[in-house]
Amino acid sequence: MLLCNDDGIRADGILALYRALAHRPGVEVVLAAPSRERSAMGHAITLGQPLFADLIQIPGCDAPCYSVSGTPADAAKLAIQALLPERPQVVISGVNYGANLGTDVIYSGTVSAAVEAAIYGIPALAVSLCVRDFHDERPPDYTYAAEFAAGLALRLAGAELPAGTILNVNVPELPAGEIKGVAVTKQGVRRYAREFVHRHDPRGRSYYWMAGTPHDGGNAPDTDVSAVQAGMVAVTPLHLDMTAHDQLTTLRDWALTP
């Protein structure tokens, strides 16, 4: 299996995934992730300059670890196309520090690494830990999210999802015994209030700092946002086909001409 992320090759979340898979018989793991945090990169890829992939040693990890100079999508693409001797059976991206709910998936580097795998026809999932308080100095516990993702990846390896489909998994930051269950959900909507804080630097120049607060109200009960709010793991199938199929007939009726 190939492990990717957007938090960086040394992030606690990807190492938790490694530990969750390392003890499972017959599973070989390779890590390929950005050399530093590249959150909210979306599906950006590197063009016009070289990519570097350094094979590094990480304490406590015996798997090959490639530190990639580019984006999360770069890391997945490069590993699949050039670094690995054969295509991975499954790609897992994560465990991300923070939720990837609703419209977050548009910006998410975590989700994009999994999407890159799906472009090549490889089963993939993205997994995120929905951290409750980013100001808490205690490190988050990724153990449950990583174990859940590892088990789901093994199920995914033997499943037949439609081409171009990935699973987006969001796990509440709760003790394992307080998780209320697993919900298969649709993508919700996540909006942010006051996304930009306006400040001035010491020279008096204006600048803006993105610091929005998520507002998750108004989502239907069967969405990923509502499931996590209810203390459940949300598993959402996402598809690469972004066509609004229900609008094709409407647009054809416009009789568009050049």
C-alpha cells in the first residue's frame, strides 16, 4: 500500500497509519509525501521545475519513506509512476490533522492525493481526524482513525467500486469507546465566517490573514458534516466525474451556436 498526505512525510498522522498497517500479515507499505506541510493545496501539480524524492530514514518506521519536494498530488503521482516497482493495491492519504468535510474537499491536499490515485484506476481513500480544538497543545491521538482506515483499506482492496471513486473518511476526535458508529454519507456544505483578518505590517502596509471559523449548520442528517457532529465516522464516496448530468438536457435545449 502507498501512504500519502499533505501534512508532510514526518507527520504523526501518516506514521500512525504505518503502525496500523505494519502488523497486518502480507501488507507491504511505502510512504511518499511532501517534504513539508502542504495543506490546502488542492490538486496542484508541479510544472516547469524538477521534483526531488529523497529516500529518508524515519525513527520507528521500517518502510521506504520518500520525501517529495512537491505537492500531495505530486507525491502520489510520482510514487505511482516512477518510485514504486509496481502499482500499489490501495492508496491511503492521511491521517490528516483536521477535518475534510463538505466543500473542504475542493481545497484539500489530503483528498487530492487520493484523487490522483483514482485517476490511475487505483482504489483510494482519504482519512482525516476532525480535531475539536486547534489551540489544544496536547498532540491528537490518531490511533483509532488510523486503525479504522487500515481496516477499510483492506476491504477496499477486495471491493469493486466504480472507476474514479474514492472514499473520504472523517473521524471525530473522540475516544474509541465514544464513537457512535459509522455512517455512509453524502457530501455536505461547509462555510466559513469572517475568513480574512485585516492587519497592517510594521511599515503600515495592509495584509490579510485567512482565519475563518467553520459554520456547519443547515446540513441534512445524511451528510458528512452532520454525521461527525453526531459523533460518528463519516464515510463519503466521491467521484471524479464533476458533470452536472441533470443539466445536460437543459443546456442542449438552449440550442447553443458558435
